[in-house]
Amino acid sequence: MERDEIFEKVKANVATLFEIPEEKITREAELQKDLDLDSIDAVDLIVKVQEFTGCKFKPEDFKSVHTLGDVIDRIYDLTHAKEH
């Protein structure tokens, strides 16, 4: 799965799960400041990401993410690391 595809899936899930307008959901959006997501919301999002990627992630895999773009890059890196 490529970054654009991951972004579209994450964007759709964020919009649905947290009732955030899609125009606010950009790669540059900060999770806490712009999207108002807390740590519990992040866990909910990780569960959804696991469903569409088929990969298991640990919450600590996402400790250093601040923007949605960081999340996309982390998912990409983790899913591609498992392929090799």
C-alpha cells in the first residue's frame, strides 16, 4: 500500500470516527491542535488502521507522531518493513 492510498483510508476513518470535516484532514494537520485527537482517539485510530492493513501495531510505534503525515509515514514504514 502506497502513502496516498494509506492517507485516503486514514482520512476516511478519521472523518467517520471523529466526525471531522474532510477538508480539515490534511497531511499537515496536527493531531492534537488541529484535529483535537487525544491518546484514546489515537488508539481507536490504530485499531482501524490494523483492520485495513492487516498488520498489528503497538501504541509505542506511534509515540513520536505529531501530524497526520507522520502517521501516514509511520504506517508506510511499518507495513513495508514487514514485507522485507
